[in-house]
Amino acid sequence: MDRQGKVKHEMSKKHIQPDDRIGLKLTQAERSLLLEGLTLLPSKFEDAVKGTPAKEPVMLTLDDLGELGGYIAADANHTQDKKKGKKLDAIFQKIQKLLGTHTDEEPPQTITFDDAMKSKAFSDNAVQVAEFAATALMAAESMGIKTKPLEHFYLSPAQREVLLGVPDISKSIKAKLKKVNASFTIAEVASMTMSLVETSIEGTPRQQVAALMVVNHLTERLQAGIPGFGESKPRTAKEPKTKADSHTIYQFRITLRRSKPPIWRRIQVADCTLDKLHEHIQTAMGWTNSHLHQFEIKGKRYGDPELIVDGFDDSNCVDSTRTRISKILPKTGKRFSFTYEYDFGDGWDHEILFEGCPQKEPRKKYPLCIEGERACPPDWRLMR
């Protein structure tokens, strides 16, 4: 399909809002199969099926449909019962039809400033994403599960289309991508992630934005599919230093508040300004630095006065571009928490927990993101 054909195809889909629900029509036998025949059915889907009258369609968002399709495909791929497999495949095809005829994405008409910012963020974070995929692959190899199918892995038609357009993805993986119910190993998902990142770096802003959305999905599935990945114990400092110097490293755990399960990162940085810490947080969490931000420490607000004044009448804040983290942390080195807010409109609040000063490791370049779990809500949804 050429570019013009792809645009027409996208425009032919019915556009809905991200939180809108569409109806999945299921027979009574299909409902019973989902409730009793699946190895694992999350409670939200069980409640949705049970709570819907028999003759009415089960109402789900596009994201929910994609996730449910993943659980169904996983069971269909592993069952030894051919009749059960065909019945599950029939439900899966119903879901794929809905995903193929509806979209919650605005049709791309022009490249906006936000698109340019997102593509820049993609380029800036490309190396970290590739390193994450490589680390996930090594973790899976050490557990002996590298070549095992990734459970509950799913791809929407649009995500498959993006991946099929990546030249570096192997022919064998592309053959699987053309089959809606094919399973993928952890090694294959990691390989797709790295190939997508490497190919898209030189792409257009729109291609990079599309790649960013798929990369977010792939990394989330890798995190969810590798037992204990990112759950190792925190690296603790022996005896925190009380005076900052060129060898002092600060460790922070950043948690997006009200996220369930929690979205978090653990980073290590050298002494720097709060404004520079803001940049490190943006990179580690995967935000695009497209909105205003501020810190709140012991009741005081810290931000860039020039930016804050542009958006708010209350300019009573301490200059974050001149305040170093060594000046606001306890001299004793004890654990200490403060708040970081990103995007004043949506109010994404983060708890920043200072965990101590670990030993600086030779030949390592700081800042480092050493641990974390789950991806943040992508800014492309927030900026519609």
C-alpha cells in the first residue's frame, strides 16, 4: 500500500475518542468460553462480560480490545484443543475487525510543533531505548526464556503496519507480523524494538511519532513479560557523603503519583541544577519536555522564572536554573522526598525520593537510569 493509500485507509476508519467504548458482539457460547475457558482473564474483562446483559454487546475501549485480543491469541496459540482454538480465533477475528475499522488517532494532515518536539525526543532517547531492549534480552537469556513466546503479547493492525515498514526487521518476523494470531518470542520483540529505533532515527517527524507509539507498546510488553525485570533491590549507598564534589553521585527514585501499578525510575546523577535534574527526569521517564514544570521542596516552589511568569501571575518561585541539588538535600545524607510537577494542565505529579550517595563507578558516564518499570502515558495523547 502506497502512502496515499495508507492515508485514505486511515481516513476511512471511524474516528472515536480514546476513552470511547465500542461494542463487541459475543454469543452466549463465546461469553462462556471467555469466562471459563481462558487460562487467565483479568478481572476488568470478566466484570465487563458478566455485567453486560446477554443480548447486548460488551462495551470496551480500543486499548481494552487490543489487550483482550492478546490474552485470547495467547490461549489460541497454546491450546491443544483444535475446536477450542477455532472458537477463540473467531472471537479474536471479531476484535481485529473492530480494531481495523475504528481509530482514536487524528488523521495526520500536517506536521505540528508538537510532532517536531516528539520526534526530537525520540531521537534523543533512541540510544536508551535500544539499551533497554538489549538489557531485557540479556535478562531473558539469563533466565533461559529468550526463545519462549511472550505471553499476552498483542499488536493492533496499525502497529503491525508500522513494523512491516521497517527494512531491518527479518523476513521471518515479518511473515509472523502478517498473521494476526502468530506468537512472538522475547528475542523477536526485543529485535523488533531495536530495529524500529535504529531505522526511525533518520525518518521524518511523522514516522518518528508513529514509531514512538509502537516503541512504547513493545517496551511495556517486554517489561510485563520478563519475570522480575526491573524489580531488583535498590542500590544503596554505604555512607552518604556530606559535601558535594566531582566524585559525588546522587541517587533518586522517581514515581509518577496515582499510577497503578506504579510507574517509576531510579536514576543516578552528578551534582547539577534543579533545571538540569528536570531534563534528566524527562529523559528517564520518557516525557517530551513539551510543557511547563516546577519543583516543590519544603513548601517552596522552584522553577525557571522566565517560563513560570509567562504562564502564571504568581511568580513567587526560586530560580531552579541557579539552585543546585547539593544545596537542597539534607547534609546528613538521610532519605528525603520532594515533588516534581510536569504539565500544569494535566498535572503529572512525581514523588522524587533521594536515596543516598552511592559509590561512583569508574568508566561510567552519568546521569544513569539504572532501574524502572512501565512507560509513562505518552505525551501524544496528552497534547491532542
